[in-house]
Amino acid sequence: TSWLAFTAGVRADRNSALDDRVSPRAALFASRDRYGLKLLYAEGFRNPSAYEGFFADGIQFIANPAIGAETIRSYEVVAWARPRLGLTARASGFRWTADGLVEQDTVMVGAETRLQFANRGRLRSTGAELEATYRTADGWLGFVGAAAMQVVDGDGATAIGAPQWTANLGGSTRLLFGRV
């Protein structure tokens, strides 16, 4: 219809040594004149690097040929608007879940401790984001944005180093003095 659209796709990856993966994606769009809504879904993955899966030095590291891919599943709702000429605004809510994250671990080999990479980690990020831009006809631009999120690990504890708030503010001028 003129106000509703749907798109979907799938990516298939084949790997002779690591995981074969199928990653679906879908989006539903609804819009009227200067306002709209998007519902987004996506899956993705990252196979382990050669170092993470196969490195063994005979001293400290042992390989893990059974290591699998890290996976991520993403859901997002986005409302957007162009309420007046030059002004755009967007509000979104999201949830990303990453599973099977590759982490370095210690394992016993006989009576000795060795290092090995394994799929151990899980993170979930839930949050909301607001942003707006304003551009004038003669080239001035201003933008502002902020996001609030909660990132937790598989045990529900706040992830180390994950921000709870982010923000940005900026601007750009038109051509000044014919040179800058």
C-alpha cells in the first residue's frame, strides 16, 4: 500500500571449518506524510578467529576446534517525524541479545592449567534513543541525541564498562568566506 511496506531477507553463510549460519532479517514500515514507524528484526553472527579457535603453542594455549559462532538477535521499534521543513526527529527502543560470546578460559590438561577460548558469555542490551537534526536552506546544521540503556550479562549483572547514558551534540556551518 502507499502507507505500509514489508521487506525480508536471509543471509546464508557456509564455512568449511566453522559454523554454517542462516541469518534472517525483516522490517515493517508504516508512514503517512511526515511521520512513520519501523519495526525491525535481525540475526547475525561472528565465527571465531583462527587464533580463538585453533591456536595452540604447546606451552600455554590449547586449541578449541569445537568452538562455535557468537550470535546476536536484534529487535527495534523506531518512530520518526519531519514535523516541519528542515527538522527531523527519531525515537527508538531496542533490545539486542548476544549469545555464545567468545571468552578466554582456563582448562585442566592432565595436572596442568592451560588457556583456551570458549563460548561462555552472554549480553543483553535494552534501551531507548532520541535524536533530532535541523538543517537550514543555506547550509547550517545542528543535531542532538541521547540514549539510555541497560547492558546485563547472562547472570543479570550490569556488564562491566557498558555505558548507561550516551549523548551527542553538534553543528556544521555553511561555506564561510568562500573557503571554510
